[in-house]
Amino acid sequence: MPALRTRRAGLSLLLSATALGFVGIPAMAAAQSIGAYTPPVEWPERPPRFDLLHQRVALSVDWSHLAIAGQVQTSVIATRITDTVRLDADHLTITGANDRMGRKLRFTADSTHVTVRLPRRAAVGDTVTFTLTYTGVPERGLYFVPRSHVVWTQGEAIETRSWVPTYDFPNDKATWEFLVTADSGMSVLSNGTLAAVTPAGGGNGRQVWHWKQEQPASTYLYSVVIGPLTVLRDQWRGRPVDYWVAPDTAPAGWRTFGETPSMIETYSQVLGVNYPWPKYSQAVIPDFTYGGMENVSATTQTDLVLHGAEGEPEASGRGLAAHELAHQWFGDYTTTATWSHAWLNEGLTTYMESVQNEKSRGWPAGQLSWYNQQQQAMRADLNQVRPLVWGDTASDPIQLFFSGHIYPKGAQVAHQLRRLLGDSLFWAGMQRFLVDNAYQPVRTEDFAVAFERTANRDLDWFFDQWVYGVGYPKVKVTRRWDAATKQLHLTVAQTQPIDSTRPLFRFPVTVRIITADSVVRKELSVTKREETFTLSLPSAPLSFRFDEGAWLLGTVTTDQTPAELAEMAKHDLEFGARNWALRALATDSTAVADSARRFIVLNEREASLRELALVQLTDRHDATDIPLITSALRDPASGVRGAAIQGLAGFDSVTAQPIALDMMRTDPNSAVRQSAIFAVNPSDPAVRTLLVGLTAPGQPLGIRQAAAYRMRNESDPGVVTALEALTAPSEPRQLRQAGLRLLAGRSDKAPAVSTATRYLDDPDPLFAVSAVQTLGRVGGAAGKATLQQQLKVEKRVTVDDAIRGAIAPAPR
């Protein structure tokens, strides 16, 4: 799914592996036969009671009531003797059921399911077809955005059932078609191929858009987008590649998605499997709950991904576009059979996103992506210690996506496997996984088997430690040079806890040593808690690099001196080495470290390292660095300029103020202007007037939010008015929620209370929930009384639940 750009947060499972009876994994499991990987832990999977074959959905929307009316014809193959078929249907009103001949069928329905009684008992292998007619006022799954007259849907993980009665679990695949009735002037996008656009009955000018998805996929990938959109037409090898955007955002649409055909070509080549669907469309929609969603052949993207030229590179949509595109192979073509193996969807696509950087922007760009993945994966363990494969839950499985593991650590499993096998075998294994499991639900064992067969070697230990084990290696390296024998003795120790769930890791590593006349590389295989390797050299080592290529997911500390690290940070030819060395110096206050930082700010070719060195210098608060920081205000890289103005303000806010004001007005990059906002003094009335103006529509969203945040606590009626204006229904939901949070954070709660009260019945249920939660938090007894009254008239389940949660007594 989704890149997590705007996802709902805070849904982590605060459970340890042992609390759920997680079975211990030995550090080195006994080898099994090649191609027969057996996972050490099996999570329960929903057993399908039938094989969903095809659904034909006729759908229309009612804007006056924010409601839908639908009819779905469903064909299933019985996998056991049965006289009923039960579908998931979340708060839908089922008004009728008929068989293939139009005869009425009996059915029962509740708030979660509909069960249809068949006219006769079906035997195993029988095909059963029936039609359900239904209505609904969806609070999830299908979303209305009145200000833009846009309707969009979202399926992952269990939202499709909120707008179509279906089998809503990823371990079954079906074909489908949508016949969507829309107003004249509206465009409709869905999965597959557009079969026809025909006039609707009644002579009201409405049209029926008929889309057909003829290759099997999972039902959480169902998608419909309706709106006044224009279609920007591109192509890849003659296949349609389209970008569906609001007409006034066409230039931003091309800017954001224009590299898509080259991305499709890159993925098709490296994976050895051509893009598998008849078209690829990306629809840009407002108020999306996530960043993007990989609906098969018809990805949905948040409109926050669109940006002006002045926003790049910080506001680039390349990463999101690359991520969702990669899902067309990993997630759509092959699909996790159960959400516990969701890394096969999200981790592999996150890795392909970084491969796109590698192939289009160069190896340093790839290395920076991999470094970031590694840091994110290790930070995830600080929030929740758990293995990569984790059980499905009784509640919404989307919460499995939020611990921080499946995206970055899943990506790093692929990266560690690539390091172990080498490029040729790795990409051959990826191809085999896709080919062997095309249009199928998959589990970790399917991925492991594909690579074992490709590499013709046992990989049980690899998946046991990286996928089912907990944590990552923490490596400490010490050296001893024996001049008499010309041997370097390296002691490599793993210092992380090792027990039944946290393994002793096995991994390959390259050590690179430079002597007076040679570059020596040694491949080591680390397999023990502590071991010493002896390396023969032609002469004394001058430079030492452990883990050349920066491949390892884990931490590495060495006994290298600040002078050695400084030299590496300044001059090593490899980006990964310079990055590691500079970060290893982060807390070093020696003169040699500061000298290296200054050298890097002035000479390093990679902007990310210039920015990092500048931040380290400003953290040191050495006044002699002010001229250097001032010179960085003219750096060609926006990130460096932003760090420079922030750093200068940290030294001397009075001196920085006029410079920041000038940058806030004139810098060509919106991210730099945003940084400058945080360097100005909001207590200055003139500055405050400028900040209020920057919250107005027409400014980039990041600028609006930064200006609002910077002045949020100022005791000025104009500030309150500006914050209240951000909550207006004409604004994007994200901005409305930000405005409400900032009001609630002020010492005077009255504006927050009145604003939240005003929006308790907002037509957007997700913003209404925000209003309920705000009122319950800051409204005191009077606010809870207002919520009690609202509860009497509230009909929306999501908002009702939020009210009950807000007025419930605090747990003791």
C-alpha cells in the first residue's frame, strides 16, 4: 500500500513477541532440502469457504445524501458442499438477492456480513452466481469530497467491504468489472480496460462508464475515482500511461509523473517481467488517507504529491510514484496471502523505489536510500520489538503497517539478500519469484523457495534470522597490526542480546584496506558472536574500511581514530564510506573532526553530506564558524541553505532575522522559505503580519502549515482568525486538522472549543472525528455535555464511536 506520506498514525501493537507466544528461533536452524523452506512460525490465515471467480458491480452515487446505490453480481466456485455463501459487507443495507434467472433468494444481513441462501445445495466445483442490491452511506472505503466534487475509493486493508459486498481478504483473486453512473462532465477511472461509455437511462445526461479487469487480482485493489478530471496521456511501449488530474494542475501532473514510462522500463528490465497490466493510470485525488494506493493498473495518489517547480527536490513525487508503480508487480501481480506477510508487498516495493534511485540517479543516490531504510528499520525496534512477519489481528489489520518494520526492514531483507547472492542471482531470483507466483497469493516461504532454487543453496538460516528473528546485528570491530608478520588481526564481535528470539547473525562483509602501494579487499563471513580474522598485507595499513558498500543492516563501531575517520569522511571515493565516517564523528569535538566538517561543507559534491556536516558544525556553537555558515546561505542545494539559516538563527537570532525575512520572501525554493519561517521572530508584529499572510490559500501547503505553527502561541486575534480559517470546509482535510490541533494547543481553549463544536456534524466523517476528539480533550465538562447531546442525533458509526470514546471515563 501506500507510501505512508499522510497515513493515520499511532496504531502500533505494543506487544512483545514473547507476549504472544512467539516460538524461539535458533541462531542457525538445521538445513533442509533446497526449495523446501519451512517457516519457524505460522500465523493463522482466514480459510476461504469458496473461490471468488468474478464480480460485476453497478454503482451510482447520490451527492445530496453522500450515499451510494449498487448492484453486484457475484460468481463463486464452491470449495466444499454448502447451501450458503457469506460475503463481507460493512454497514451496507442489502435490499434484495436474486439468482442468475432473476428469482429471489433468501438472505440474512448484519453490520458486517450478508449470507445468501442458495436455491439448492452446491457441490464442490459448482459455480454459483447471484446478485445483491444494496445501498449505503459509507464512512470508509468510499469517500466524498464536496469541495472538489470528487469521489474516490480505498480498499486496503479491509475497506472494500464498506462499498461492495465481497470476499475481503487478500488470499483469493478474482476478475471484475465496474459500471459506474456519473454526471455529465465527470470522468471515471477504474481498473483494467475501458469497455464503453454510454448514456444512462432517464435522459438526464448522465453516463455509464464500463471498466473491465480481466486478469485476476485481490479485491482490496478495487478502485473507482469520479471527478472533473483531465487526462494527461503518455505511453510505454505503446501501452497507455495516463495521469488523471484536476485541469488547473496539469503542469504539476506532468512534473510529478512524467518519469513514469522510464520507471516502467527500468522495472521491466531489472525484474525480467514486463509490466503485466493493459494500462497504467495514476489518479490524483484530494483528502486521501494515505500517500498512494496501488489499485491494480489504476493507482490512486494524494494531491499533496503535486508540487511546483520551486518545491523540488524536497517536494518531488518521484518516490511515491516509483513505490506505487512497483506494487503492480509486488502486491498486485503477486499478493501477500495474509497481512502477516505484508512485507512481500510493502518491503519489496520500498526496495524497488530505492533501485529506481540507483538506476536513474546513480549509486550514491541508491546508497542514501539504503542508509535511510536501515536507520528507519532500526528505529522501528525502538517502538516495538517484533519480527518482520507478524500475526494478523482481530481488529483492522492496517495497524500492522504502522510499526515501521514492513517497509524499511522488508526492503533491507531484499538488500541483504542481494549482497549475499550478488546481482545476477538476486535479480534472477526476483524474476523467478514473480514468474512462479504470477497472479497468486504468496507467503514468505514462496519467496524463499524461489531464491533457493535460483541460487541452488539452502537459505533457511537467512530467512530465519532476517524475517522471523528479532533485531539486527550490532558489530564492534577492533584491529591489531603485526608489523613483523605483516598481518592485520581483526576481531569482530556481535554485541546485541542473543537469545531464543534475537539471533546471532550470519552475514558477509567486505573489508577494504589501503596500503602504500595497494588496495586490498577481503571477503569475510561473520558467523560467530566473536571471532578474529587474520589478513596478510603487503605493507602497513593506511586506511581501513569495514563493510565496503555500506550494505549491512546493523550498527558498526570500530577503533578508528578521529583522524582516520576525518580522512575517510573527506576523501573516500565511496559515498557510503564518507557518510558512515562523518556520522561516526557526530559527537566528536576534536579539532580534526571540526576541520573535516568545514572541508566537507566547502568541497563535498554530495549535498546531503554538506548539509550533515553543516548541521554538526552548528550544533558545536563555535562562533568562528559563522562566516562559513553565512557562506552556505548561497549553496546551490536547498537543503544546505535551509540548514544554514536555521544554524545561523541558533547562533544569533538578531543577526539572522533580516536574512531569514529576505529568504522567506525571495528564495526560489519553497523548502528554504519554510526553513526561514522557523528562523524569524513571530513576536515582532510586522513578522506576524507576514506569517498570517503566508497561511492564506495560494501558498504551498508546507509554507501555510509552517507559518501557522510558527505563530501558533502568539496572543494576537489575527493569529486566532488565521488558524480558524485553516479549518474551513474549503481547505484540505490535512490542513483543517492541523489548524484544529494548533488551536487546541493554545493556552486559551475557547477558540478551539467553538471551532470543534461547529464541525461536529461536518460531512467529512474523518474531520468530524477530529472535532469530536478535540472537544473531548479540551472542552472540559461543558464539551463532554455537548458531545452527549451530539450522540443522540449522530448516525455515523465512526463518529459515534469517537464520541463514546471521548466521553468515556478515563481509565484508572
